[in-house]
Amino acid sequence: MKIVIASDSFKGSLNSLEVAKAIESGIKKVYPRADIIKFPIADGGEGTVQAFISSIGGELVTTNVTGPLGTKVTATYGILTDKKTAVIEMAAAAGITLVPQDQLNPLITTTYGVGELIRHALDRGCTEFIIGLGGSATNDGGAGLAQALGYKLLDADDQEIAFGGGSLQNLRRIDATNVDHRIFKANFIVASDVTNPLYGPNGATYIYGPQKGATPKMLNELDNGLKNFAKIIYRDLKKDIHNLPAAGAAGGLGGGLFAFVNATLKRGIDIIIEKANLKKYLHDADYVITGEGKIDSQTINGKVPVGVAKIAKEYNVPVIALAGYVDDKSFLTHEAGIDAIFSIINYPITVEQAMEPTTAKMFLTKNAEEIFRLIKLITDKHEDE
């Protein structure tokens, strides 16, 4: 029996490789000789680097960069086995987990460190970049990243604007004279699972700003800043990000990467499926196991389980999904190719307890075992007949 485990992380609990190993342990209790292929996947957010390294191979690189509050942080990115492809999670340098809760403030947080990671990878000889946009603490539209790459973002007095989304209203001119021109010889792909525009009611600020510390008073200022940012970019760089889908991802970094490094924006699940050639592993599989922390009506909008299911269905492979939380709209994913969905929670427990890594691993292993006990029971019965 050949089984492919292609799951997203259970965010805040287990990364995608840990999920796959836990599921494998359960299956092996029933089918000890099964051919199990673990294929960790991420959608651009937490775990993207680890998923690529685990699925494709490569090395982790660690360096010090400017964090979201302007102080130094230690950040890690990946370089794949081809030695030319860098995989960067913007959250490693500008993530919300790097900012204490009482210091969250998108008026001042910056993406400068993300630009420094790009420069570091360029110094290592990388010419291909995959950048995941989940988990940001910023709302600066990628202004900090641009500054780190040599763009000068100037105010009315021809002075460099300060870090943070609060300074974007002061931007009057972009000077590209001293840009690191290696970026124009490189290829950038941005991995994101959101399609929000840069600004407006459904844009970066109003949808995601509050979770980054934006008060109601800040929202209008930040949104106007992004609108001004887009206007100056259009005039000086001839790049239109006003209505670009996914420009609002990661506080506008999606739009900034499009404008400053000519990035292509794609769904994260599509990138890893293509880059790691998932089809090669699925075409002759007996079962595919996928999952994520929560399966609900939003799962059909480009999330990992449905992305995996669509590929599996090209080869008529049954797809089973596991999740910590399964809501009453999860049935919508059946139409998208997921054949059966199971919550791994076996008894009443708090969310905090369920997300504790040891507990989550135990639940995944136990439920995978029981699912394959049932499969074995049915399979053995048919063989006897």
C-alpha cells in the first residue's frame, strides 16, 4: 500500500513535517510495511521554509537582520538543493511573533529586515526567490524592504521617510538610483493565500491592521498612507498596484514586492506543488492524507487540503483530511475533492490543551491508526469475499 501524507502545518502547534510524522506513526501500527511518502506543504505562511526543505531538500541559513521594531533579530531562511533558490518567510524578519503584544504598532513596524534577507541570499548566489507572506506585524507596503534594497523613499524635504506605515503619507518621491541591480536579474515569486487589495475596506489595513495593533484612530491614517504609496509608485516606477489582487497581503508587502522587484504573486499551495512535483508522488498512490489546523468554508479558497485534493483527483486517489477543528461548513470541501474529514479531537479539551504539541501528535497518531484500522477491516472483508 502506498500512502502520501501531504498536510499543512497545524498552526501554533505542529509544523507540516511533524504532522506527517505523527500520522505516519499511526498508519504504521496497522500497515507496518506500507510505503509512506511524507510531503510537507505550506501555503506561504508559517512553516513554508521547512516545508520546502523537507520536500525538496536544501539547507537552512541564519543571519542577523533588522526586526519589525528596528532592533536586530536572528532570522532563518532556506536555500534549496539547486543552490540558487532561496525560500524566505517574511515573518522571520518582520513577523508578529517578534513583537511583544504591548508593543504592536503598525505605524512604526518595518519590513526592512526582509530586504536584508534578500540581499543576504543574493550574496550567496541566489537568483530565484520564493517569499512567503504570512504572519506579518507590518503595514508599510514593503517600504522598509525597498529601503534595504537601495531605493530612497523621500519626503517633501528630500529626506528619507521613517520606518513604518505611519510614514507613507509623507512619501513624495522614489529615487531608484542606488538600487541593488542584482534584483532585476533575479526571479521573485510571492506565496500568499489571500487576495486582498492594497487599500480600501477590504485592504491590508482594515482587514488585518487591528490584529497588528492598529487602533480605530490609526486605520484611516494607515489606509491613506498605502493609497499615497500606490500613487507615488505608479508615477515614479510605472507599476500599478492600486487594484492588484493580493497586493494587500502582509500589510501591503505583496504590492511592494510586485513594484520593487517585479515579483509574480501566486498561491502558496500552487508553488510548492509545482516546484516539488507532487504529481509524481500521487499518480500511483492508494490514499492521500492531508489536513490543517482548521477545516471550514474557507478551506476551499486555495488552502492546502483542497490544493492537494485537486491533484489527487486527477488520478482518482481517495483523499482523507484531518484537522483539529472541523466546522459545519466543512462539507463544502467534499465538492472540491476531499472524500472524508475527521476532527482529531477525541474528548472534551480546551483549545490550549489541544494545541499543545505532545497532545496534538498523540491525537493525530491515534486517529490515523483508527482510520486505517477501518480501511483494513473493509479491505480484508472484500478480499475474503
